[in-house]
Amino acid sequence: MPEILTEHYNYLSDRVRLERYQAAVEKIVRPEHLVLDLGCGAGVLGLMALRAGARKAIFVDHTPVIEIARQVIAEAGFANNADFFQTNSFELDLQERVDIVICDHVGCFGIDYGILGVLADAYERFLKPGGRLVPSGLNLKLAPVESKSWQDYVGRWCNPNVSGDFHWVQKLAANSKHLVDFKRGDLLADAATLASLEPGMDSNTFHSWSAEFTAARNGTLHGLGGWFDCELANGVRMTNSPLSEQHVDRPQALLPLEAPVPVEKGERINATVMVRHLDHIIAWTVEMPDSGRRISHSTFNSLLLDREAITRTQPNRPATLNDRGRARQTIASYCDGSRSVAEVEALVRTEHPDLLPSERAIETMVRKVLAMDTGD
């Protein structure tokens, strides 16, 4: 919970972000509107919509922070104009389509939190014909960068103070996305628009984008820096660009190289970024035609998957329940609507004492299933 509170404090204290969303809400919200705040967090965007006159706001978040939103909305006097759902948006089922869907899942690189998939689903299932998505446009920006942060996140694993037994972990770090505050001087070339996207219109699960650069100075290439520039409403934009004087208080993404590469002014640098939204996998390739270098990385290579876990992802593998799956199935079989939570717990403990290796494990699993898989 402390991490969640810190995250949402940062969102709530970001003056530029709040000003941009407030301006967008004032432009598009009308008194008759029903507004859906997806990934609502503490509820500030939905609250803006209600204060702008929306007849009702629906708040959705899969984390317990939605309880903060519930209390904030009640204390603001809008309890009768709001509904709350603690769930993944893909599992959400609404009885009425909405006029506006607002979602601040642009992250640091624009596509970090799967916003394209979220808004494509929202466009299809939740939005009225002629309704509006916020953001309505999304530009992904990219530049080759020279950054001391590379040492802080990647190079440190080969630090002399770290045992040589662990130096291989640098490969994992090099295949991970890191959050960095870049400065203008970190860029080795002018930034390029990697992609211009229209949220809601693109339901593809895989994208591949490329950009070409020419080094503006001599330096050392540590990786690719990425950020976003999005349109919230007509004439209202928001960015975390290190080149903007009015950017939101949010870092940019570093897609690093495992080993720094020296570059000379005028040298060509080609970059390709590939994204698979369903599992948030990002891959990036850097090619330097003048020297013949080609370097590829992927966040998939940083996943600590054992052989058994990899086998379980194979589509042709027979689907059989493991011990955990059988335990969940057994517990769920008692949830027939006639038994109370206490009765289910008692029956599982009495009739299945060997369901899991320990009594504590059984108790934890029972409570997890009853908390997550039962109720209206």
C-alpha cells in the first residue's frame, strides 16, 4: 500500500497533468454525459467530470486504491452520481454505454500500460456512437541517447563491488525498460515520431515501428529514449518530453544496450521498436549501417521463467490442473449460493485437510478464492 499511495500522490500533485486534464474535461463534458474513468486510481479525473456537470461517473480500477476514490467522491457530495468497480476493465460489464471514456494509462512511453488494448476494448463495448476517448491521439517519440543512467541501471551489475558470479545479471538489466529523467543534452540526435496512433481504432495485438536518426555530435550510445505526446481534447495536449518546458512530472523510458557503443557526428542510427500489448512485451533493435552493428534486446529476455513455466505457455500442451488449480476448483465447488463464507471455510478444512501441504496454505487459498471469485 505505501507504494500505491506514493504513486497516486505523484499523480495528484502533478500540476501540469491536472491542468491539462482539467482543460480537456471542461472542453468536452456536458451535463447529460455519462463518463467512464478507466484505471481511475484515486478518482481525480472522474471527479473533474462530475464537477464539470456530468450526470454520472463510473470509476474502475483493479487495485484497492479505488476505495480512496469512493470516499473522495462521497465527501465531495457526488455519492449518488457515481458507481465503482474494482476489476480489470476487460472483465467489466456495463448496462449502459457511456459518452466519454477517460484513461490516463499512457505511462512513460505512451504504450507502457497497454492503453491501446484497453481503449480498443472500451471503444467497442462501452462507448456510445459519437462518444469520445481521452486521450484521442497518441504520438510516441524516440531518440538515441547518451545517459549516465545507463550505469545506474545496467552497468552497475559489472561493478567491481559486485561478485563476478552475478555479472551475468547485466544481461537481464539490458533487456529491461528503465524509467529515467533525460535532459536535452542526453539526446544524440533529434527526436523522431516513432508512431502516431488513434486510440480505440487499433485493436492489433502486435506493432512494429521504425525510425532513422543521424548523430548530431560525437558521443556514446547507451540506448533509446522514449516518451509520449498525446492529445486529450482539441487543442489540449500533454507530454513528458524532456524537450518541453511544460511537461508532466513523469520520467521517460530507457531501452538500453547491454554495452555502450561510440558514435561519431553524422553517423546513421536506425531503430525499430516492437510491442506486444497482451503481455506488455517490448523489443528493440538498433542498427548502425556505417559500422555494420546490429543490436537487439527484448523484455521477454528479462523474464525469469523456469522451464516448467515456459512449457505451460505452449498452445498445444494438454491443459491439466496442477495442485493449486485443483485446490481452487475444490473450494469453488462449495460456493453454491446456499453456504456462508464461514461454512465454506469449515467444510474445506474438514473434508479436504490434505488439499495443500499446510493448514496455513489451505486457509490462505480459501480466503483468496472467496475474496476474488465470489460475490455479485
